[in-house]
Amino acid sequence: MDRIYSGACMTIVAAAEYGMFSSLNSTIHTPETRHLTSVRCSDSDLKNPIKLAKAAKADRIQSYYETLCRSKWAQRAWTYQEHILSKRVVFFLGSQIFWQCECAVWDSSQLRPQQDGERSSEILSEVAPMRKLSVPTWPDFSIYADLVCPYNGRELSHKEDGLSAFLGVLNYLAPAFPQGFSFGLPRLYIDHALLWQPLRGTYRFAWSPESGGHRPSTPAARRPTLPSWAWCGWQCFIDPESFRPALNIGPDGHDKPSIESSWKLRNTVTWEHMASSEESAHDTLSIPNQISASVARVFFLPVATLGFQYASTMRRSAFYWAFANPVLVDNPLTSLSKVVVVRDTAGKFSSLIRITGDATCRPGKPIELIAISQGSVKGKCLRSCYEEKVLLRSTYADPRRFHAVYDRDGRWVGSEDKISREDGHNYRVVPEGEYEESLDLPEYADDQEYQFYNVLWVQRGENDVAYRAGCGRVLAEAWEKSDPENIRITLG
């Protein structure tokens, strides 16, 4: 498919709500569209006609992509590579139409071809950076992550197609990744790629009148014919921040100096791939989906499973609506994964594990963790990761309700104690089911470097094959004091 779409002169996309022709509706039905009654811009832009015009153009382009995201077409997995790999696309949104290529977005009214192609390209890069996709000259993990994360939560009629529907994109990237891919994970970066984490389960918008304001979330859903250790074995959008160590790797294969990120990874495990070096849509199901290695194992004790709950407030507005792309945003927090707090046998805090699907555990009942790599990070970065932010608003730190703060990309960046009665971003972190009431937490100094082990929580299946249930970190001191044993493990 990569050759078909990338080689086509133009791709025509029917992105009306049910497609251009539907047995559900005899008329062309347009997805819900944001009406451009105002332009999103800063106060300073209002005094500058050029900036105001640019803001209006960017807002119109953004509105088209927001409308596109709400279409059935954008929710289907097989249409993803159609969008990514096509050089030129004409989108029919029912009563609307717009053109997209590598350097411009046009419509039939206000967005017209212009000589100032550089300005048009600049605006497009801000709202749709994927349109300049080109084959990387080196195994750039950031491009791989940009492509994988928005794909994996899309809908499939057949769960076993979770990898097949993405093979066109992998084939496009293959020349830059000399060792190829194993069930979608680049073999060159297998230790980094195994750290993928779910962001949210399915393609759902933040607001729905049927649910009283917010649609209920679902955890990552298992695709049983595909391996649990690979993202394609689950239906869920991938959290880009889970790839932080890999995003620090430069063209020379070494970590780039970075002020913003101090995450590092050191390989400690050699995985044996039991799959063929060739993957295609025709033989994926016949490839053995297991990998094996000698790893260190420790049994730790769960303390609690933490999740989000809305903190009720009296709102002045009748409903809340989010116009942002619903895929890779943290809003609402109730749609994000649960976190398991773990201690050692002495009762000391040891680890935080993000649950991949719907696995459960009980306080005091051991769970099996295997070390897949080692890592380090400075305290400032560690405190800003998702699991730590959840822990710090829990019963073990500050259990009060809070108001979530998001950045311009919809990512959860902080919390405020002052509750808002306007936007509905008020939450409380609550333990689900049984939990231990007290636990002493460590304190992290901003500039101090902390060592840890990246671990998988695994559950055993037939023939003692281990399956992924969660992923997280164990502080190095806690791991090494727990007398880890070396075992041979097979992941399915």
C-alpha cells in the first residue's frame, strides 16, 4: 500500500460522517464542524493585520482537521496510511471540501493558492506537520513515534489486522531501519520500543450528551492473535512520552545533550526474536509472536490501584466541549490508564506500574516484575512523568480534588488546588477497591540523578508463557535489595 498511495497523483477521501454514500442516511452528512465565529489569536496579533490574517488562516485550517478527526473515516485503522502516505489529498467532508499537499491547504472559499508558498507551508507545519513526511536518512525514532502513537487506537473490523493496517507505513520507514521491525517494533531500538505505554483505549471524543458531559473511557483492548509485548497486540493510542529515552538518541546512536529531558536507557537484556525477518499483510498471522531472553525477576506487593474520578462542581455552563484533536490529548484524565503503586516486602515504596489493559491486582498478593533495561533520570523530569503526577495527587500525598492544567497540545502539565466551575477539568485521584492506607513516599531533588530498572508486569498463560499486563519503573535500590533471580522467560 505504501507504493500505491505514495505513487498516486492524488487521493480522494470521502470523509463525511458515514462516508459519501451510506445505508444509514440517504443524504450526504457532514461531521460536526466548529463554526468560525472567532479567531484564536493573542492580543498583540489583533494590532497586526498580517498576523491577524495568518491567525485566521491557521484557524480555518485547524477547523478542517478538527472536522476530519470527527469523521468515521478518521476512526478507521486502514485509512491511516492512506492519509499519511498520500502526497496530495482532496477531502470531501459532505458539504465541504479542501485540498492538502506537502506545502499547502486550499479550499473553495478563503484558502487559495498564493505566491507566498513559504508562509502557507509555515502555517501548515504548525497544524499538520505530518504532511512533510519523507524517508529518514537515519533510524530516527522520533519519526517512528510520531507515526505509531496516533494510529494504534483506531477501529478495526478484524482485530488480527492491527499490524497489517500499518505495514505500508513500516515499509516506508524500512530503508532507514537496517534491522527491520518485529511486530512493529524496530529491532535496532527494541529495548526502547518495549517501553511503550497506552495513553487511552479507543477513539473517543471528550464530550457526549449521552454520558452527561464526558464519554466513558475504555482501557486498552487486547488483540489476542498478536503479541502482548508489542503495541499492535492492543487497541490503544500510544503515549508519546513513554518513548522519551529513545527520543534523546541522535544520528550517531548516542544520547543527545538536552536541557529539557534527562531520560536515559541502558540495554541489559538480549532478546531472541522467534519471528521471521519478513513481515507482510499476508503472513503476519503465521509468524510466531514470541520473544525470549534471560531476565532478572522479583515479586513485589501492590499497595493500591489509582484512577481518576471527576470532582463534582456546580457549573455555570450547560456543557463542556473540547475542539482539540481527541487522539493524543490527556483530556479528560478519566480516560487515561490506571496506575499500580508497589512496595517491597519490608513495606517501602518501590515502583509505579501503568496498567496496559484491564489487569487487576490485590494488595498483599505478589505480582511478577521482570527487568528489561536500566535507566536514569534527574528528579525534576521524574516528578513530571504521568505516574508520579498521579501518585502526588493520591491518598498517599495530597488527596484533595484539583483542577488539571493543560498545555496548548492538550497534555496534562500540572495541577491547581483552586477548583474551576467553568471548564469541568476538576478531578480526584482515588484508589480502586482494596488498598493499604499508608505509605511513605520518596522525595526527589531536581538536579540529582536517580537510577531505576524498567520493568514489565507479566501474568502467566498456557505453557508458562508470560503476557504483558503493565509497564513501569522500579527504583534501583529497591530492586537490588529484593534479591532478584535470573530466569529464562518467553513473552507472548
